[in-house]
Amino acid sequence: MSEPLIRRLGELPAAEPDIRRTEHIRKRCHARLARQQRRSLVSKMPTSERMAPVWQSAIAVLGFVYLTQVILIALAVYGLT
């Protein structure tokens, strides 16, 4: 390197970390790690456990529809509709 460049580089102030930026980066990193951990826990669950609430809801809805139809048919048979 040339001598003037080295002198100019020597005149630069020492770099100091920005505390606000450091805290911001730390919070972002912690948030991302927490998200990844939650995702990994969900992905470790078997598919049947993840789908259980969906199946339970679907069965409940189908049961309600079936029961409603049975009642409507019974009312129609007895002429009450």
C-alpha cells in the first residue's frame, strides 16, 4: 500500500459497536431461533397427531348433519313437517 493511504487509514477513528444495533440484532436472532424451534417441534410430531383436531371436527360436523337428517326423515314419516 502507498504511504499516504496508510496514514489516512491510521487517522480513522476506532470502530466501536453500536449498542442499539447490537440489541436489535440479538432480538431478531432470538426470535428466529424460537420460530425454528417451534417449527422443529411441530415437524417432529407424527402426522396423525397434527391431523387429529381436523378429523375430530370433521367427524363432529358429519355426525351433526346425519342426526339432523334422521330427525327430518322421522318427522316426514310421521307427517309432522
